[in-house]
Amino acid sequence: MKGRRLVMGKITRCSCRTMARAARSPKRRLVLLEWVRSMPFVHSLVKAERNGKTGWCAPAELGEAAPHYVSFVVPVDSARGLFAAYQCEVVTQKNGDRLTETAELVRRGGDSFVLRVHGRDFWFTLRPASRDERRMPYVGELKHPDFASVFAEIEPQEPEKLDRLYDEEHAFVIGCEPFAHYSGIKRTVDKA
């Protein structure tokens, strides 16, 4: 998995191990951890109309009865456009346990991204869309720092590879784990 480190105000590519070794002092480690925490996320959101506005909201806000198609979306900086990298969480089911790992979706060129999960590369591209659909706001009621941005939809170039990841390793790319990172979400518990 690729990481990043701060070097004299510039971001350079390096492995996570190198990044950890480079941050030998506790102060540097804190700066590095804060930088990683501030990295925007990939989100799994649904295109919806709420209060007369079209945009994105979390599937949990629509309820199970509402039909919806979940899309991967990334926040876009209003001044700079797409970010160089995004955090992307992957959930793996092993022996009845749920493990959430963070991977990095890295921009490669103008509209392509690569995500490395369990030694496999998954390529994504910006979804071709009309000018009005290209950048849409979050219109739901949950809270997350990324929700102040507008979002662009990304698509896997080979969706069947994501299906194989689930079939072979019980790993599912979710983007941002809503119950861990969104405030205002209610967790329902089945009483069966």
C-alpha cells in the first residue's frame, strides 16, 4: 500500500514502512497522523433529491424500502479540483470477525485513480457526466468534514474484479465506514 510523507512542505511517495521510520520523533508522528486523518475519503453515496435539491446522501438516510443505486464518490476542492489521494476503507469478514482496513485511492493522470487492496490493483475513472451532474453537493443531514465539498462520481473500470475480491477474500470496498465516521447516523439493532 502506498503512503505519503511530508518533506520540507512537499508530499512525496513512499511506502507506509518508510513513512513510519521517517517519523522517528513523537512530534513528527503526530503531524503525520494528523495529515493522514485530514485526507479526504471515498464515500459510498446515493444520488437523490432532498428539499428540492439534487445531490448525494448516505443510503442509511433513505431507508431500506427506498430503491437506490450506491455510487463511489470523491470530494472535490473548489479551488484545486480533485485531490491527489483519498482514504478508502475495505471491510473483510474473517472467522466471524469484521476487520476494517484503510487503503489509499491515488490519482493517476487527469481522471484515473488506482486503489491497491490485498496486493491487487483496482482502477477507477471519473464517470462521464453532463456539466450539471459532474459536481454535486451532499444534500443529506449527516455530518462529515467532506460533506462541505461537492462530489464527483468515480466508477471501477472492471467491476467484476471487485466482485472477485469479495468472492475470494470476503473483502468489500466501502469507501468511508459511515458508522465510524458520520455523525448523526443512528445504528439500528435487530432483536431476533
